[in-house]
Amino acid sequence: MSKTTRRRSVFGRLRTRAAVLAVGLGVSTALGTGVALAADAAEQDDFFASGTASQLAEAAGRQAAEQHKAAHSAEVKKAAEKKAQQRADEDRRSSRDSDRRAAPSWRKPVSGDYELSAGFGNSGGRWAHKHSGQDFAVPTGTRVQAAHGGTVVKAGPNGAGDGPAYGNAVVIKHDDHTYSQYAHLSKVRVAVGQHVNTGQEIARSGTTGNSSGPHLHFEIRSTPDYGTAREPVAVLARYGVHV
């Protein structure tokens, strides 16, 4: 073999080895890069997964804390509203009790000036029987008021059913099962079945029926009918009303 031929053969083998080494190096490099990229991706997946779980846990914790705070605030608000309502109820009850104490339960049956004329139990030519009430001498048209609150059970002419001697009359039933009667009226302002309050105007005084002059005839009865009268001045005094 010539010297030139040997050189070419050696050079060819060297090129082949270099190519093989290059290919091997490229494959190794490529494989290394792939493995590195896969490892990096796995690391990043682990990082994002752990980060997301941590964030979710933190968010859930914040949400739970906010819900607890909101529930506590709602309970506090509800308790405050309940307490305010209780105070308002107590104030209303106290006001009603104060009004009851301040307002007299009974009053005189006439307003303004008057004179006491014929009293309970008086006898004389004007009455077939002893006088059954207390007379308040007042001008015709004087305001007549309910001595105590109650329900009207009689109202109208002919003594509201008790006879013509009473003229126009009204009878009121009270909550203690007593009855008050008002007679010789010029005008009647109420009707049967009507509820009236203490001091409410129910009529105007007059001189209708068996009357010698303008006045109010006032009775306290144990029933709504004639013949059950009680001494009215004593009953009023028992309730703190002095005539």
C-alpha cells in the first residue's frame, strides 16, 4: 500500500470515529436536556400544586373566619334589637300604668259649677217613693259626663225605659258591675251598646220628666233598672270623688 493510500485510510477512520463521538455526544446532550426539562416540569408542578393547596386552605380559613364574624355580628345585632324591643315594651307598660295612676277612675257627673239639691233618701210630695239619687242643680245645657267608663245599656226618652218621671235618661254599665244613671236630660249624646270613657260627654242637662227646674239626677245602681239605687255620694267618695 502506498504512503498516500495509508494516509487516506487513517484519515477516514478518524472521521468516522469523530462522527460517532459527535452523534453520541448529541444524543447524550439531547437526553440530558430532556431529563432536565422533565425534572424541572415535575418540580414546577409540585410547586404550583403545593402553592394552590396552601392558597385554598388560606382562603377557606379566611372565609370561615368571615362567616363566623358575620354570624357573631348577626347574633349581637339580634340581641341588641331584642333588648331594645324589651325596653320599648317596658316603657309602654310604664306609660300606661302612669296614665292609669294619673287619670281618675271616677269623676263628678257634671262639669263646671253646680249646687247639690235633693239628696238620696229624701222624701216629699215630689216623689212617690224616697228620692233614689243625688241632684246636681245646673243650668240647662250643662255638659253631663260619664262618672266612670263603661257601656251604655239604656238611652232615650221615657227614662230610657224606667218611666216618664225621669224624662230623657242614660244608664251605663261599669266594669265593677255597678250602673250609673243620668236623668232629666235635654239632649242624649250616646246610644245603647256604645262604649264610653271616664269623663266623656254623654248628654246635656235639662228639665225633662218630673222636674221642678233644670238639674241632673244622678244614681248609682246594682242593676240597670229602677229600684236598685245605692247612695251615690258615698260611692263617689269611695273612689276619691267628693261632691
